[in-house]
Amino acid sequence: MIQSLSKPSSYETHSSIQKDLIRWGVPYIGKNLNNKSILELGAGTGLLTQELIKMHPKTLLATDIDINRILFAQKKGMKAEWDLINAWNPPLGEKYDALFSSSLLHWSPNPAQTLSKWKLLLTYGGEIHALLFIDKTLNELRQCGDHLSPVNWRSSKDWVKSFENAGLNVTSIKTERRKYNFQSALQLFQFLHKTGVTQKNKVDLKNLKKIIRDYNERFLLGNGVYSTWEFCYIRAYI
């Protein structure tokens, strides 16, 4: 699977787990960004953006690679500047006191390289705050079909190493594992699709039915099935 750009309204409506990640992580970020210039990468429809605004930054530039998500977020009237930027290859020039991302970094094809580029966007002593999903996320799905895994999941130790390889100093890392209930494996697949995760290589109907049947049999919980997601918050500085 690969991350695709789902319709903004679909993502906004169905991104309950992504919203949980933000609610869980915001207390670790802190509450005061007064007089700090902030850059948010992969802001999407502004789920984290609206929390950052409450922390009263001096400036806040929220960015995404999808113009439709930016337009959707702007219609919500949030007090932030918006720009179209590819998080894996951001333009250099302006520097910021802090860089934020949520539900983004685990998609990076080369984390150390990505973080090295992000580092160049920071002022001296500037910080990166990242909320992401790690290691055990969708573990059950991988057991039913490893080729269905949406990303190359990494452990918290792997991520610390990636930050350090990029020349960054990790000052805080928090993790929490949660299980979410779905009525069936089919509902889980629908959830992944509606929040922007689609298959890179098509699975034929026969194999898909087998995977769904296997998942339903192996991971029962009450009247449905469960899916594991592992949250992670990382703070690092130059």
C-alpha cells in the first residue's frame, strides 16, 4: 500500500485514530509557543494546526502537498498562513524556531535523509516535534498479508537512530500502544481507504476475500475484530 491523497472531507470525517494521536501527543508538546516561528509539514486539513494556534506562536506556516486539503483547511478559518510544500523536499531559505508534523514522518522513504532536510529549516537550537505511528501499528494486518502493510514500520529505537544520523539530539520520546475495534476486517479496510491509504498493487478479489476471512477468524474481539496502533512522540533539537 501507499499513502494516497483522499478527499479532504473524507479524511476529516474518518480520521478518528489520527485525531487520537494528536490529542495524546499535544500535552507532551507543551502549551506555550509565544514569539516562536512555527512550520508545520503535512498539515492536511489542519487537525494539528488548530492545536498549535492555541499555543500562540509568533507565526505559523502550515503546509501540505495537496492543494485540495489546504483549501479545505483554509475554509475552516484558522489563523495560519498556508503554502503548498513537499515535506520530503522542502524549499530552503526561511528558518523556523520549531517544526511540527503529525501522521507524516512514518511515510518517509528515507527518514534520516528527510530529517537532515528538515534540520536545515531550523534556527540554531530549533526543535522538531513529530507525532507518528510506529512498529506494532497494523500488526494484525501484516500477519494476514505482509504485502498489505502500508509502510515500512520502524521501532522507537530505529527512529532515535534516524534522528541521530541526521545530526539531531533527541530530548524526549514517548510511546503508547492502543487497540481499536472494528465491526469486521472489511470495515478496517474501508477505514484505511477513507483516511488515504490505498493498495499500490491490486489484490485480486479472491485473495482479498481470503485475507478478510483470515483476519476475521484470527483477531476476534467481542462482536468484531481489533487492530493495534502504536503512537509515538519525538522531540529533538539541533
